[in-house]
Amino acid sequence: MSKYQTRQRKELLAYLSAHADEALTARHIARELGNSEISLSAVYRNLNELEKEGLLRRVAAQGAGREACYQYAADEHCREALHLACRKCGRSFHMDGETADALIARVAERDGFQLDRTETVLYGVCGNCREVPR
């Protein structure tokens, strides 16, 4: 854990944990925390430290362009989960553990490739966003 627990870091962590199912850019976070007097440079600095500490994961998100997106991953369950990310709404979900284990085993068996649970995100469209044919 970081040496310092500044007010800015505490507010940033509180915001990230409240939005754990979203991939957020530093600019978005700074804008949302604007009333807290947290500068964009402080957000970037803290995100970098939190990522090094394993409390955040860097993810690709739809519509973010080249900006890095971050997702809160302090929970051990979250770090060990495969994630499903919706390209429409941006939400992220944990894949069921049994399903993830079966997928990882199948990929290893068929392709000889070991997936890294901490880095794997599958992109698609969630059930809430998926258009249902009429």
C-alpha cells in the first residue's frame, strides 16, 4: 500500500470503489471530482500508484480513444475474475467462476495457451443493452 493516505487519494479511492463496474478515464474522474479540488495531474499520479499497487487495472474501453481507462480491482475476487465488458454501456461484469475455469482449461487444452486471469477482458454487449428482435 502507498506510504501516504492523502485526502485526494482517499476521495479518489472512494469514487473508484463506488464505480467499480465502470472503466473510467483520468479526465472523467478529475471532472467528477472537480468539486473536491483534485487536479488532473493528481488524478494521473494517484492512478499510476494505484495501478502499481494492484488496486486498479488498465482496460480498453469503447469510445475512450487512445486514453487509458482504469477499473477498480482492490477486491481479491475482482483481481482473480475474468471480466466481461459491454461495448455499449461500458459496464464490466465478473464472469461466473465455474464458467471462467472451464474457458481457461479449454483454451489451455486446445491451444496450449495459459490465460492470465488478472489481465483478461472479453468484450461484447450485455443483456441490458442487447437489442431483442421483435
